[in-house]
Amino acid sequence: MNKEQKEIANISEQQAVVGKTDIRQNGNRQELETLRMEYSNVFDRSNKLDNKVYIIITFCGFLFVFITGLFSSFTEISFQGPTAKSVVAGLYILMCCAVIISYVYILIYLMRLLEPEGILRMDPVKIECLKLNEMPEEDAITELIVLYRSVINKNLDKLHLRCDRLNYGLKYIVLTVILSFVAYALKILLRIA
């Protein structure tokens, strides 16, 4: 290989290294920007989850009106010995008690979902301790990426847990509604009998 070919090969190798560095730097910047957007989205998701809980609590208000209608027949209940009507009346009273217990449990459960969840924020003290301003730009970006990933992953874990709890609470709402309909059916049976 002559001298010119060696120089051309050397320049090509340097350009390849510079090109890879540019691609890596651009990739890090894009990843950092993506993580910033995801960090912001975590708070939006948390707010949306809170809104869903508020909507469910509002539905529970309507359910309360539905449930209070169950107790309008309590004054009409009379036990006249071991008859079918007495058995239905006993079942009706038990169902009403089950509905009330289930309803109160749901309200307490949903209120607990509204407790502050402690979403982590980008701690300025941690950022200051990293001394990012003293690092080369690429090293600073890499450190921020690591910090963002850690915070986002912990926050997403908390949100997933909260979503699972919300879904669990929805199952109890369905149970309460079913119990309410059974109680209403028993109420209708009492009026017919």
C-alpha cells in the first residue's frame, strides 16, 4: 500500500469512528428526550387514574340512591312463623346487610386509592451531587439517562400496582350491584307474597 492509500484508509477509519460517535451522541440525546416525555407522561397517567377513581366514586353515589330504595320495604316486613314469606323476608334482610357491608367496604377502598402515591420526582439534590456541569456533555447525558430510567421505572411500578388495586375494587362494585339486584328481587317477592 502506498502512502496515499494509507492516508485515505486512515481518514476513512477516523470518519467511521467520528460517524459512530455522532450516531451514539444523537441516540443518547434522543433517548434522553424520550425519557423526559415518558417522565411527563407518568404524571398524566397518575392524574387519569385519579380521575377514574373519582368517576367510580360518583357512580357509587348513584349506587347509594339505588341501595337506599332497598330499605323502603323494611316497615312492611312481618314474621308470621316459619312460612315461605318469613324465609324470603329473612333472606331479604341478610341481602340488605350484605349490600351495605359491601358498599361501605368499596367506599373505604376507593378513598384509600386516592391517598397520595408518592410519585418520585427528579431530585435536584441528586442531580447536583452528580456534578453534571463538570462532566463532558455526553457523560452528563448518560448520567441523566440512568437517573431518568430509575425514576420512571419506580413510578411505573407504583402506577401498575394502583391500577391492579382499582381493578380489584371494580370487582367489588360488580358484586355489590349483583347483591343489590338480588335484594330487589327478594323485595318484589315479598310484595307479591
